[in-house]
Amino acid sequence: MLREITPRQFRDWKHYYELEPFGERLADYRTGYIVQALYNIARDTKVHREPLPLKPFIPAFGEYGDVVGDPMKKQDWQEQKQWAKLFVRAFNTKD
């Protein structure tokens, strides 16, 4: 596609993207908002008083952790264990 468009068309598409973002990254944010809402609605408010922010629900791929390009922090095993415990507590309900 890049071979078939002019520099002006490319610039126009770039400006359009700045006004109306599109693509997979935006889809990740849309899905993240839904999952965040579901999680925060279903959480035990006695155990987890504050709702979780959006960032944990947005997948981070590659070198950067989010759209603005902050370097993605690598998790150590203690942080991974903490997140695993959080999700187990959130979804482990008593019958």
C-alpha cells in the first residue's frame, strides 16, 4: 500500500489517525475498558476497596508498554506472584 500512495496521501492519513485513531491498539483499549468494568463490578469491595485502573487490562507488546511509548517495565517473579494472587482472589468465589 505504501508504494501506491503519494506523500500527501500518507500525510493526510497520518493527520486523520491523530484525530480518529484506528487499528489493533485502539481495539485493545476498547476491550480493556470492558474487562476493567466487569472486573471492578464483580470485585469484593471488602477485600479490594479501590477499583483497578485501566492499565493492567491493556496488553503490552514489544518494546513499549503503551501508546505514548513509555518503556515497558519487566516484572520480577514477586510482582507476577502478586498479580496471580489478586486474580485468584477475585475469581475464587464460594458456592
